[in-house]
Amino acid sequence: MDISFVLLTWNSEKYIARCLESLLADIRGQGMSYEIFIVDNGSADNTVSVLKMFQNRYPDCIKPICLDRNTGTTYSRNLALKQASGKYIVVMDSDVELIRKGTISDLIKLLQTNERFGLAAPRLLYPSGSLQKSTDIFPTVFTKIFRYFFLKFIEKRENRIPQKIQPYPVDSAISAVWVIKKEVLKTVGLLDENIFYSPEDVDYCLRLWKAGYKIIYEPRVPVIHHTQEISRGFKLNSATLSHIKGLIYYFRKHGYFLRRPINLK
């Protein structure tokens, strides 16, 4: 198997059909074998019905895993990651739309250019076409507080800055679209299930760097992210509280709060 896709849904009926159609349109004709795992986290809307429709249409590649409750982002994704047999693993959010033919194959080709490239991430755009802040340095307590309150300001500022046009390494990339080498998954391991919702992606990126791999950002490959923004910006809700709990765990796990990890590259 060449590629294993791992998608996560939760009340995603508004997005998942568009996501799957764009994925299938992107990968068809590329000469690669693939499987698509979709883990549903106990959706209360019509998401499961949409998944069953796609499974009936594409029984050879669509593999739903339906849970009866919301188990967060780590346990659920790990269920699929444990079954993934592809040489490359593509982790995707259900509200992603691939808009450029060859998106996944181009990210795979990028990984193939350097044995230390372990994870590739595309440029994420809002539906309006503006840049989404999807990569960052490893956080400290202060940078996370600033980002909580001023994310929109940060994004507006970055949209005014000329963007680099060549791939370059970053500390971390949000897991809306990740392309990972299977060998990285074997070396680094699965997502940390002690984190329910976030920042499981930052944790995984730091573990990847510590294992000697690089995360490479590809600005020439755009992807639309119809983000539901359940914890972006400061909103005092269950997602925010879960994120704060996850951050405390992350900082304790990696042994820092105020001075971010350096000299990993």
C-alpha cells in the first residue's frame, strides 16, 4: 500500500463530502494504491450516513470506524494509525478541501528529497483565500497567551508579509494536513493519548524533531481549510479548557515553560 489516509469526523456533515470528493479527485490517476480510514467521534448529525454512502460507492478504499462518543483527537486517530499499512500516512481534518491536482503526490515527493524530512505540510488558506496561521515556533507560556488573544492580528500581519516560495523547515505545523513517512510513525510512535484534544500536534512535532527528523513546510501547495475554529482565539468553552489542560501536560512532559526547545535542527 502506498498511502493510508486518516481522517477524523465529528458532526462534520457540512464538510466531509467535499473533503472526500477533493481527496479522491486528487489521488486518482496518480498510480498509487491507497486506503482511506475515517474515524467518526460519535457524531449526532448525518455524518455517519454520508460516510456509509461513500463506503457503498467506494467499498475497496473507504474504511469507516464509527465510535459511540467523542474520544478526542488522539485515541480516535490512533485507532486508524494502528491499521494503516501505507508507506506514507496522510492525516487530514474533515474540513479540508484539496484544490490543486497533485497535492498529496507533491508533498510525498518533497519528503523523498531528504531522508531527514519526516513530515510535510502544505500552505493552509481560509475559504476567503487569506493565509491561515498553521505553522509556528514551539510555544512557551507567554507565546501561547499572546496567540490566544491576538491570533487574528497575527494572521493579518502575516498576510501582509511576502511569503517564501520555497519549502523550508518549521518547528511545528497544525495537523489539518500532514504527510508522514511510515518509518517516522514507527520511530516516533502514535499520538499521545494523555492529550484529549490539543496540543497533540505540537507534541508530535516536537517528538519528531527529537527523533532526528525535520518538518518541512511547502508554501507552493495550497489547501483550503474550512476551519470550525472550536478553540482558535480566546473563547471560554470546553475546547479551550481542554486545550489549556493539554498545554500544561505538554509543558510538564517536555520539561519547559518559558524557554522553548532550541538546537533541534
